[in-house]
Amino acid sequence: MPDWKQLVRERLGRIHLPADTQEDVIAELALHLEEVSESARASGLGDSAATALALKEVQNWRVLASQISRTRSKEKPMNRLTKTLWLPAIAILFAIGLILVFLDRAALVQRFLFVACAALLFCAAATEARHLNQRTRSLWLPALTTFFGASLSLMLCQLSGMRPHILWVGEHAVVWFYWPWLLTLPIFGAAGARLSQRAHGPVVARVAAGLSPSLIMLTAMLLILPFGFAIDGFHFFQLVGFGLLLIGWVAIPALALLIGAAPFLRRSEPSDEAAAHI
Amino acid sequence: MPVTNMTKRIRSKIARGSGELAILSLLAEQPLYGFEIAKQIGERTGGALKFTLASLYPLLYEMEKRGWVEGRWQVNQAGRDRRYYRLTATGKKQLTPLKQEWRSFFQALDSLAGVSHA
């Protein structure tokens, strides 16, 4: 007789459910298969035939696992307000903003649209807070908070007419940054990491949430780099310039964000981890 | 004649709808656990409706999510732990319109093609 529980656990593979619900499902399905097999043996079948008959109850375990993940998950469909108001509004404002960026028109309106999109995104998140899954609560939402906070702060620095601090080597500007902006970054790093910690996010999620502006900037720069080489051809100075941009817009801001995030990177107590699954 | 995707979808919806009605009707009589539900549906419909593990539990969990049924671990007569499902108040409210829907469906088919459900 097979170990039905082990068999179900192996065949179902990874189902996206809290550990206790997952165990519940495995136990229930295993008992069902056991009973099918027992019933077959009671009607005169041999052990192996009874086991084979029980296994015929499921043709595709992967499909079953996906159906169970969906139906046993406590996540509810999107709120009507989010579907009919927040998301369409975000899409419209974002599209208008994008058109203005491409046309290189109305810089002030572009900035206003950016802030409005951020505000609407938070409205949507607040509306959906009860329905958000663990990853969204512990990673995406905190990361967005940090990113929008840092972006807003940079925008305000630029709008207020502040001049960037420029480091020169000889006649060449090498790194430029806004001191006041850098000074605000620890606050946003702390906010992202704290939100992630509060949602019982693992340390990796807290670091990613706290450093999201730098990580997003790094990704964007790495994506743009090949296009630069493709258009202008490869030059050593381009690579040096890219490295300096990395220092000014990724490494130094990351350090500032990390200073803020650091107090919230301590590993959670085991009870906290368990509570995350309730 | 080949079975089109549309035909498959219609069949699937009919099977799903009939499954819901069968489960709600059974649980209206008494709380049952998964294997018993499948067994009784098979026996009482003469094998016309047959549930396997793969078709039963996603439907049961879906109905539980909608609040029509509630599952709870209990010890059965043989002294073994089983997850028993019972009908909730919401589930009871669903049963009457669902029965009516199926009655109308069969009447419509009967008048069209002479297919009687009796």
C-alpha cells in the first residue's frame, strides 16, 4: 500500500496556499484515494489493481493543483471600485503622460500626471488591501512606496530650482547628484523596509522594497545600455560614463536607502513568520 | 462529427451545473465527506453522474469559497478523521433557484427535442 499522503504531496507539487491549508488539502485528498483503494479491494481487486484504480481518479495532477490553488485561496476577485474607477483612471492618466513625454510637451503637466498616477495607485492598493496576496503586501506595495516617495522627492528638488552638486575631474563632470534628495532617501528606504517587515516579508523582500528606486534605475540603465551601443557604436568613454552614472544614480542612492532600511532588516521571530500564514 | 471547443465548453458547463445541484441536494439531506458524496451520487444516479477526485474537490472547494457549503474535520463512525461538508444558509438559498433552473432547462429541451427528464 502506498503512503497516500506522500504520494499526493509529491504529485500535487507546489500549490500556492498557506502551509496549514496545503496540509489540509493533502490529507483530504490522500484519505479519498485511500478509501477508493480500500473500496476496490473490498470488492475483490488485488492490491496493485486497487492502487491503480485509485490513481485513475486524477488524470492531470498539475491541472488539479492549479484548480485547488485557485479555489482554496482566500484571495477574492478585484473590488468594483478598483475595476471601474482606479485602474481606468491610472491607465488614462498614464497614457496621457506618455504621449506628453513623447511629444516633449508640458513638463509640469507630465509631473502632475505622475503624482496623480502614484496617488491613484495607492488608492487602489488601499481598496484592495484585504485581497492582496502575501507577495504583493510584502514586496510590490512597499517597493512602490519607496520608489514613488524617492521620485516625488527628486521631482520637488528639481521643481524648487535646486542645482545638482557636480563632482569634476579636470574639465569633465563625472558624478552629479542632489544632496537634499540624497538626505531624504533614508526615510523612503525605511518606509519600504518597514512596510515589508509589517507584512511579514522575508529579509530579501525588505531589502528589495527598501532599495527599489536603485534597483529599478539599475534595471532601466542595463536595458538602455545595449541600445546606446547599437546607436552610437561602442566607445570606451561611454562605458566609463555608464559606470559613473551607476555610481551617482544607483550606488550612492542605494547606500542612502540602505541606511534607512537597515533597522528593519533584522530577521523576524519565528512566531512572526508563522503569523504570516494565518 | 468532431467535438468543437464550443461543444466542450457547453458540456463542461452542464456537467459543472449538474454537479453543483447534485452536491447541494445531497448535502441538504445530511453532512457528508468527499468520498461519500462521490459514492452516493454515483449510486443514486445509476452511474450517470460520476465524480472522480479531480472533478469533485475543485468543485467542492469552489462552493465552499462561495459560502454554499462548509467543510469541517470530524471523526466518522469508523473512528477516522474526515472532512465533512454541510450546507450553509447561503447554500440552502441557492438550491431552490438551481432546481428551478434545471427544471426549466429540461422542459425547454423536452419541448424542442422530446427529451423528457422524467
